[in-house]
Amino acid sequence: MASPTKRSRNSANESHGWTMRQVKSTQFSASSSQKTRDMKVKNASQQSNLETFFKKCGKLTVSEDQRTRESDKSNREDESKPELQNTGKSERDIDNSMQIAESAGCVSDETNKATSSVTFIDNEKVRHREKKEEMPLWKFKWGRLCVTDITAQHWCEQQLLYTFTIPTVPVENIPMTVGSSMHLARELEVHDVVPVSVSSKEDAWAIKLLNMIDGVSGISFGVPCIREMPIFGEPYGKGIFVVGVIDELRYSEKGEFQLCEFKSRASSRTLPRKAQRKNHALQVMIYKQLFDELVKGLLKKETILRHVKLKDNKLLSEEVLMHLRKSGITSKTFGELLDIALLKFQFSDLPCIDSLIIEYSFQGDCKSFASDKVGFDADWLNSRLDHYFSFWRGDREVEGVDIEDAWKCHSCDFSDICEWKKEKEQECLTKNKT
Ligand code: SF4
């Protein structure tokens, strides 16, 4: 069946008045047992870090701030990496094993698992590894960023760094829970979620690719919108890998291919302040850049394999293969599937994203009350990413907010201990004295 043209999609959408069709697609996801285990371990380790921290500074406050507001999306981006159920190991556990083995100068070429037999120690390699591990990118983010890490950095880089280095008490945050539920409800409107057990990192990424392939096919064949689509890439070829989840892709009534990000407001039907909206704008611009680079064929297979340390010839598990076959894909190895996914983006009739929308809903009635159209500024985004990535590479020291954004410090969890803030206050005092 020939894929419909943009015009035919518009007609379909007009006749449906842009309401959701009842035909549902499927999205694959690993179930949450490993995630729960990871969370328990994380909380236990935070608890022990806390005791040390209390001894050191004697004070810790936690409030709803930029960090907690952003963490909903950040969690979803992290959740986009399905857990590995069969082995009981997360993708991160496997990364860790690999890094330990590599730092000893010995990694098996045969499997993704770390080997225990060290045959030689390459000092140069060990030094290189140590230097790499000192980079914030590797120290805190295992070599790749979420889009929401970059938006949190845009808010305050120093605050983001504190969230990695200083333990905080997890607090019940009702607006976040409601926001997550609203996202889930939207997602379930358009597809069913099918849990899939995976036994390797390649399996986990295969699920991500399958969701992307199905999403692209759906849009090409006239599905009005796709939601929660994984996205990744190396924006502008800057050497840093970024992953994210696009809330929605759809065709607008004017026939524009549109990317939409949902944000919910807890207390009133008002738009957030300008600084917050700028953050949202940055987020959708990064999504567009990642998506367009895939459509233009700029993201190469080798780049993905290198950054995420995936094996080209790794055989996928029987369960994953079964789901691939149901989608008409006969690939057996991860590399073959990756080729198909990249070709699908490049050679289907998928256009680059025409417009970017932030849609704001009120949590009180779950209804949308405003939308912001964001203009894409490639030069601004390019220069911002240069600046942010230089921190992750360890090329510069961490920065806090500028003096005109000092108001952000009032609601910051770390304002009592923030070195950047103290330094800036001291500078002001000195200036006033002279
Ligand atoms: S106190 Fe201000 S500068 Fe320091 S981390 Fe918080 S927001 Fe950033």
C-alpha cells in the first residue's frame, strides 16, 4: 500500500476534526520490577549519604523547585531505557561492568559482559580512562545526557551539579504525580503498552528502535499523532550523545509537521514565567534538532554503537525477535535493526519538523488552556550547546546563575550552602564598599 501524501493526511485529519482515532497502536516497554529494585538501592544509598552530609553541614531543605518540576520528564526519559529483566541487570549496571573491565585494559570482544581475566594492563589506556572518568559527563551521566539534563543546566548549572553530589530527601510531590498521570493518560489514548522482557543492552535498545519504527510507520500511514516517541543523537556532531522522549508528533490543520510538548500547571491557568518558558523552548528545540538529524541521515550507525557501547552483531532475544516479526521486521541482530531504523527515518516520506508547540494544561480539570509557539533558532541552540557541553567535557568550571537571575536562588534547595551564591554576594559587598 502506498503511503499517503501530506495532502491525504490533512484530509483525513480534517474529516476527523483532529480528535483521536479509536485505532490504537502498540508501544513496547519493559515492566517495572527492576526499576523498583534500582529505586530501593538508590534510596538506601541516599540515606547513608545523607547521614554523612548532615554531619558535614547540619542542614538540608527540600522544596518544590525547578529541579523537581523538571524531574517528571527526566524520569520518563530515563524510563525510556527499558530495564533488563532476564538478567536482573539494568542497562547502567552493564555499562558499569564494561567500564571497570575497560579501565583494567581488558574487555572481551565476544560479549557485552565484563571479563574477569585481565591479560595485560595498558597504562596509556588506564590514564585515558581515568581522565575520562573525571569528566562530569562520565562521572555523573555515564557518557550520555538526557534532554532534561540540558534544560536543568540552562536553569542553573550549579544547582544541577548539586543534585548529583549532595543527597536530598525525596519528598511527596503531588503536582509531579498528577503531571505524570496526565502524561500516561495521554499516552494510553493512542497506544497500548506491552511489557517485554529483555536480556541484553541491545535488546533494550531494540525495543526503543521498534517503538521509533512503529511511530514513523504510523505517521506515514495516516495515524493522526504519535506520543512518547524515543529520540536520540549527537546534536550538531559535537561528540556528546543525547537521549529524550518526544511527547507528541502530529500534522497540524495547516499541514505542518508539528512537535508538541505537554506541560501541566498545578495551581492556576496561568503561563509559567519567562525563564521557565525559555527552558521549555530549549527542550523542544533540542528534540527538533535530534529528529531532523535522523531524517537528514546525519546520525550514523557507528556513532550510536560507539556512544552507547552496543554490539553490531549481537543476536536479539527470542522475545524481542517475536515482536519484531509482528511488525514485519526480519532482522536477527541489533545492527540489522539499527540499519532499518535509520533508513526508515531517512527514506520514508517523513519531513523535518515544521513547528514547535508547548501546550499548557491545568491539573484541576486536565484541560489545555494555552499553547506557546516556539521559533527554532539554530544558531542560538548551537552556541548554547557549545557552552553546556564544555562543562560536561570538563573544559570549564561549573557556573551558577547570573546576577539578573538571582531570584532563582530564593526557591533553590541549595541556597544555604551554594558556593557560587556566596562568591557573588561577596563580590557585591566588595563592590559596594569601594
Ligand atoms: S543558590 Fe542560586 S546559584 Fe546556587 S545552585 Fe541555587 S539557583 Fe544556582
